[in-house]
Amino acid sequence: MTGNIPALFETALLDILARMRFTFRNPIMSHACTVSIGYVCVPLPDAREKSLLKRADLALYAAKTSGRNRICEYHPAMEEKLDLAARLRRRVQTGLRDHSIEVFYQPIFSLSAPGRISFEALLHWDHPQHSLLSPQHFPEVFDDPRLTLTLNTFVTHQVMQDMRLLQEQNVRFERIAINIASCDLEGSGFFTNISTVAEEMNVPLDSLALEVTENVFSRPHHQQLEHELDTLHRQGVQISLDDFGTGFASLTHLKTITFDYVKINRAFVAGLERHGTDAAIIRGVIDIVHSLGRKVVAEGIGSATQVRALLEMECDFVQGDFLCEAVPVMDIPAALEKIRYRALLSPENGPA
């Protein structure tokens, strides 16, 4: 399409986008159809077919990674971002090969039954230039769906191997939660493969939990993922809504999605001692979730005062570095010996 008014070009693309939104239905299923569009605008004398197609493809990739069902114009920064992602991907793949990327475990403690302990599996990268990094220090990795799927698969396999090691160490635990990084998992078969791998490794599915963020359910084609999660849930895997309250339509998800736990984001917990608003929000979430017969986990615990406040609110579970930092699987027995948790809840000793 040629012309000197880019706005007309975008209007035409928006019309295509609208026309391509429809729902396909037959007697046994319905499927929402959408389209993602990437485009590039250049002066006509500079138009070169190969270059145009490459740039439009970069814009299309940006449209897909931004959530699909949209149009996106090419910008030069997209090539820079692609080069950065390629370098990061190579470093992560190297980290997986040389075991500098590994799985650490942070305990999740019950406030009502001190003997009940679960764990959350967390990625840690022993970066050659930045020492030990947790995922919040390399978020760009999770903008790449293929790399995210690779990491999700790596963590899942490693957790199942470590479960057997914990049993050999006589560490008693209820389950291990795998934090599924948000990415486009549609069509990957990731959730379906979990039950296959668990069977191969003789891991009971009721010892697993999956933590999923709300944006997984905000994608255009989330129905299949919900179906796969429902299947795993029926097989015994527990589902936790992670970072609750920071995503889109949180309350709607409580009504429509199968789940066992809600995890209150650390940002709310951090403000528990300073802002009455955060305390009111946490109390409200706990009341709503309990009324649905589900449980609440508060993450990012940073003080004894926060634990006491959450105990008074009847929060079910807590976790955070103040109670016990994430450690490699071999260090779990020693770490559990040093936790402050029991002293915090001991009525004779008071808070630590």
C-alpha cells in the first residue's frame, strides 16, 4: 500500500483486525479467532522487499509478545531488542548447560499448623558478572516464549528429581510449588506433559502445585490452558493464583478459574505496617477467598510484625526471606533448623 498519510494505512489495518475477530462454533466446541498484524512504513524510494519483510516480521513478533490480537508498527528499537534477546538466550542456554542456573527452594509455612511445610521452587542464576540473581533481575528472559518454555520445563524436571532427594533426606513436606513464568503456552503441551513426566519419575501429582499469574488467563486463547489446568487439578495438582491483585480482572478470575490458593503479592505485604489501605486490601482478599473455601498465602514476609498481623487476619500460609531464604535442595535440612518461624508463633516466647 502506498501513500503519504500513514494514518490511513493504520485505519485500514484496524479494519482488518476487526473483521478477523470472530468465534467459530460447532456442536462440540467454540474457538475465538483473532489476528496479530505487524507493519512497517518507509519512504517509497527506500523500499526493499527483503528488508521490509524482516521489519514487518519483527513488528508481528512484537504484536504477539504484547498479548496478540493487535497491530504493531516497526521501530528500529525492535532490532536492538531482538539482538539483546538473542545474546541473553545464548547466555541462559549456556547457564543451563553449565549448571549456573539452578533451582532453589523457599519454605511456605502454615500459620495454623506449624508442622505443615511446603516449598516454592525458584530459579537462581549464578551469573558470571552479577553473582547470584533471582528472576526479577533478568525479566527480559521471560519476554521470549521459547526461552520461557525451556526454563519452565527445566524447573519442572528438576523439582521432580529433587523430590526424591528430599525423601532420602527425610525432609517432610506437603508439596512443592512450581512458579510457571507467564508466556504464551498455548499449543506447547506444557501442562499436559507434567503428568507424563511425573508418571515416568514416579512422582505423585498431589505433591505438586502450580503457581500461575493472572495474565496467563487474559490471553485470547486461554480456554485450552484452563482445560489443561483443570485436568491436572482433577489428578491432584493444586493451583495457586500468583501475584493476586496485580493482574487484570482479579475478582473475575476467582469466579471462573479452578484454584486452591491465592498468593498475595509482596507489594501489599510490604505496606502492611505503613499503610492502612494495604491492611484493608489484604483483609478483604482473605475474607473473600475464605468464603469460597480456598486458602491464602502471603509472600515477601519481612518482619515479625507482619507475621502477627497476618495471623490476626487468619491468613493461612506465609513465606519470605525473613523466615527462611531460598536455598539449594542440599541445604534445606540445615536451613529448616535455623528458621525463626516457630519462635514467632510461640505464645510463651512472643515474636522473635
